[in-house]
Amino acid sequence: MSDDVDVTIVGAGPGGSTAALLLARSGRRVRIVDRDTFPRTKLCGEFLSGEGVATLYAQGLDLRLRTAGARPVGRLLVTTRSGTTFGHPLTNGAIAIARNRLDTMLLDEAACSGAQPLTGDGVQSIAGSLSEGFRVATASQEWRSRVVVGAFGRSSTLARVLGTQTIRKTRDPLVAFKSHVVGSMDDGVVELHGFDNGYCGLLLVAPDTINVCWIARASALRAAGGKPGLMLESLLRKNNYLKERLNSIRTGDLEFHAASQLSFRSQTIVVRDVFMVGDAAGMIAPMCGDGMAMAIQGAALLAPLVEAFLGGRLEADRLKSLYKRAWYARFSHRMWLGRLLHHGFMSNGISELGVRICRTSPGVGQFLVSATRGNRRAA
């Protein structure tokens, strides 16, 4: 059996690594486990809104973020299929950063702070409770842990084992794709373009590298012969503004990362005494651009509570209650509004009306941008 630890964190994305960093810096024995090796690429819009940036800056990571390639993002552009546009400044310090760079940087910082990384060896089972402690096992080793944090994303084998994955079967589920393409676009602008039953985000994440990330119905993928490249060439080009953007992009032989059966509802925040952060707790609609920030802030909400429990200042039931309350207070409203906006933007008529309203009444647009994100403050 491997050495026992205070906290085991399953998943080394932004939420998991932030939790590992914070708890390790408080002097706790932390092991962070991920089935992948790093660097790795994830399906993600790669936009980090200001409150997530502020939380990382509060830990002294501003230089490390810049070294990892973070690029300031100061403007939002939204277009509909008909060509109606709405632009709005983003003043809360958002950045664009590739996930392979961000995840590697955060995991390395957690390790430098004293956490024990275990990569390429996924957790297979978790047994126990907060009162008794946990037994955690991978394919190669086993250990005891007083607390376990689940940061394994929206779906994984472990999610099914714990019963956190609640997929609602629909006749035409959502699918999402992401690719990095060579091309040029305005720096510092995150773009969101609507098309039939879907939308696409564009963001410059490195010089001459654009993140193209879109979501649509599975029926659209079937109509394209199951090939995301054909979706890119046909369906997305029905938005004339997006078509012009794509004409400047050299698609070539693209590599796509995909996800299906997406759900934008909160999951169970504490399952069998395991604390969920990031998409394991709930995935906000991608158009809100707040997923990574929510993961980072969720970890920052949880870490001091876990530290108080480990230090004997908080009982187990109180720990669970406080975390649930804090998570829902911080995120439930924006998740509800995010679902509403997502469904609206999937409809040509509603998205056209909504963008026209934002265009004529910028205050409405300001409210929607602010309400789907937190304030620029550390959690």
C-alpha cells in the first residue's frame, strides 16, 4: 500500500489541481491522481473568465499564467445566422489559455507546493466515509485517505461507479467538438456564432492558433456522415459571419476532440462523502464561458472547509452542509440562466430576437454577461 494521505483528489484539471495546490500549501498531505499523462488536450473553449483568473492571481500565479501563454481577452462578439451582431467589452480580466498548458502548469504548481501527483494511473475504486476514512485504489496501488475530492469531469468510469453520472436520454442529444486550427482573427476577442440548432465559439489561444469549439444536435452530425470536418464545412457556414471567419482558416487534416450526451444541470455535490468540484459537480452551458472559472472557484470554496475538518474545527456533517450551501449560493443561479440562454441560442428565431434586444439595449447584454459569471474576485 502506498503512503496514507490527508486528501486524495481524483482528476488534475483546473479544479482538481487548484484544490491540490491550496490544500498542500496549508500543510496537508495531498495526492492528486489522473488517468492521463501530461501535457494533455481536453475539449474546452479555453476561455478563463475574470473571477477564475483572480483566484489564481491571489495564489501568486500571474507570472506562471503569462509564461504558460495566457492572452488577455477584452471583448465579446455574438452573431446570429442572419448576420445580426452584438459586441460588448469584457472588463473583468478574462484570458485565453490552451488547456494543455494550463493543466500542466497548475499540476506542476501543486507538486511544487507539496502535493503528490500520480498520473497515467486512474482511480478504480473508493470505499469508506468521512467518519471512517477512505480506501482508494488504482490499478497499481492502494492507500488510505481522510478526505476524497472528485474532480474527474462530467463523465468517467469512476462517475458511473459512484453514481454521479445522470445522463438523460433524448431522441436528439447534444454533441460538441473542438479543434485547434491554423489561422488569424482579432486578438483579445471571444466570438460566439449561432447556426441552425447550434453555436460555435472562436478564440485565439496562441499566435496563428484558433480554438474552434461548437455544439449541435447529433442529427446534424449524422447528416454530415458522422464526420465533424463536414459539419465544419457545411452546417457552420450557414452563418455568413462565421463562414467568412472559416474562409481564412486552413483546416487541413484537423484533429477533433468530441463529447456527447451533454447535460447542463448540477449533479449531486457530495456523493458517498466524496466532494465534487468542476464539471463533476455541474457543467454550465459552454456559451457562458465560465466552466473553468467555476471549477477553480469551487475548489477555492472547498479547500478551507476541508482544512477546517482535518484540523478538527469542523464536523463531517457540517463540512458537507457548508460546502453544498456555498456551491449552490455561488453557482446555481448562473447555471439556471446558462441553460435558458443555451436553449434560446439554439433557436434561430429566439437568438435573433435576443441579440437584437442586446444590440438596442446594451444594458440587457451587460446584465446577461455579468449574471452568467461571478465578480472578478478570489473565491
